[in-house]
Amino acid sequence: MRTSKKSGLCYELKRFKAGKSTEDSISSEFRPIALAIKRLAKQARQQYSLEVDAVVREQSQSRKRIEHLLDGMLDFCFDDEMLALYRKLCRYYFSIAPEATVSYIYAYRDLWDNEQIEQGE
């Protein structure tokens, strides 16, 4: 199966070698992906916000429920609002299970905390 002249990895590689690939073309190719991730994060934030508020309002002691939320939220902590929600749930969970909460704090740091990486720690 042949692809058109202006599509496919080989064509892009030739453009790159010829110096015709620019940052603009690369960023325009990734823009739809970035926008989709942003939309997904917004949806996740809305859903998790409802769940976190319910946990706090109900004063839930269910470790399984809280840890399930924290596990899912961690994937979206690149979003500042989701990070605030994650911290809120961690603060709540600390009085229930301090050691488990600390492990979630370290999980966040390992995955998302760039300051330590930049400082060489």
C-alpha cells in the first residue's frame, strides 16, 4: 500500500533532514492532542470534585474509596486545579491513615514535582 507523497513518516523524515520541518509545523500537529488532554483534565476535575466533596461532606472513613480517588486523581495532577483537589483529599485522609497519605504525597512528588528534578535533588 502506498501513501501519498505528503504523508507518512518517511516524508516527515525527509522534510526534517532537508530543514523544512519547523517548530510551527510540529506544534500544529500536537495542538489537537494537547487540547484533547486539556478537555479530558477538565472533565476529570469536574467528576473528581463531586466525589471529593461527597467524601468530605459524608465524613467517609472508607480507605478503599479514598485511595481509589487518589489513584485516579494522580494521573491528572499536572492540572493546578486537580492538584488542589488532590491536596484537599490528602489533608482529609491524613487524619484517617497518615502513613498511606504520606505514600500518596510521595507518589505525587515522584510523578509530578519538577522542582526537585531541576534542583538536582
